[in-house]
Amino acid sequence: MIARSLLALGLCLSSMAEARAQADDMAYCAQLSDLYRRYLGNVGERVFPDVSASVAMDQCARGNTAAGIPVLEKKLRDARFTLPKRN
């Protein structure tokens, strides 16, 4: 009985930690998207938008942070931006 209670508690804590990590990733992805849009989204007289950045921002908005974060981090680093702190 005690073992089952401990297992249930462990699973509950694990799912809470996972939900927090996902929320942190969503917030970080949104920060990266905002930085990109604000400073790199309309640079110069570029006729064509950066498709990979657009797709990455869309992935962030849809919750697929694993696909969006690395692309936006690279774009911002390549433009010599300091990335925001990640929780």
C-alpha cells in the first residue's frame, strides 16, 4: 500500500516537473521569437522572408519548442545577439 502511494506521488511530481519544463520552453521560445521579429524580421531591403525563421516561430507558437528553439537560437547568435536566460 505504501509503495503504491509513493509511486503515485512520484508520478505526480514527475508530471508536474514536466509541465513546468514545457511551460519554461514555451516562454523561452516566445522570447526568441519576439527578439527575432523585433530586430531581424524586417532587415534592409530583403525581398524574401527567412523561411526557416518563420517556420521556427510557427513551431514555437504551436508548442513544438524542440523544433523552434535551436533554429531561432542559431539565427540570433549568427546575428551576434546575446540570448535571453533560459529558466
